[in-house]
Amino acid sequence: MKIEAFVSKSLGEWISMRSGHSLAFKQFEQVVSKINIQELSMKNKAVIHLIEASKLEVNTPFLPFKICWEAESDWGGEGNEDKEIGESIMIPIPNNESEGLLIRGRGYTEKDSAVSTYKFLSDETFILKTAYKQTVTEERIWFISQNVRCRSSIIRASSSSGILQTSFASEVRILKGNSQQV
């Protein structure tokens, strides 16, 4: 799969149910999110700023997109639901048909911007690896059907490679009308 096809398949609104296991805190977390993924113009000011701030030489075509989310977590226990709203711009920079770099406006585990590496496996699973200041994250995303995808992640400490957290999410596209099948 090429990055353009992956981004195209991901565009739209999704409902996500994520289960996380924090090994460090010995606690489980359930998160329900509404996710919106939309294509951005390469002329978008925020896209241009991110490319300049990354200090990468970007000579290849790319397809920037933005992910917005609203999430509710049960991390604090019953009655202590935690809400998070956020967004991140993503800018893929392909090295070849199956791998490349991804500039992230906001990281997955740390809030700073980051440059990740990505690749596609032969079964079209998308693997995204990001080294932050304190953690290293590996995310995997694969499509079960046109309107259902799965995502898993492993977060490790960068100093020891010890696993801090694992998660699994199933994401279902919000369909407009009844003519499409899940």
C-alpha cells in the first residue's frame, strides 16, 4: 500500500473504542473517542510552518492531513471521567512506495512535535515508530473493511526499553445514510 491510499482510506469521521493497559501503574483504561481525519492543502500555513520547523529537506510529494479528536477516559475511576480534545497535523514524506517519514505536529505519547518513521507490511499494516525524549512508541493500524480499522500501540521507556503501556482500539467510520456497509 502507498501512503496516499492509506490516508485516503482514513479520511472521515470515526468512533474509536480503545483499551489501554498501563504496566507502570498496573491499571486499565477505557477511552471512547470521536476522531475526524481531513486532508489539508500543502499551502496551509500550519503545514508550511511544520515542514520548516522540522528542518527536513522535503523534495518528494506528500499529502498532509489533520486528525482532530474528542476523547473520554475512565482513567480516574467511576465518576472521574477525564475529557481530552486535541488535534495534530501529519505530513507524510515517502522514501519509496512502502516507507518514509511522518512529521507530527503533536506526538502520541508526548505533546511535542516529532518526526516518525513509517512502513507498510506486505499485509498493508501501517507501522509508525516515534522516538520522543522519554519514550519510544510503535503504532500499528490495519483495515478490516472499508469502514472498520484497528490500531494497537506499545509505549516503551527510551532509557530502558521497558514496556510502559499497551493499547488496542477498534475504530468504526461514521456513515452518512444507510447505503454503506460496515
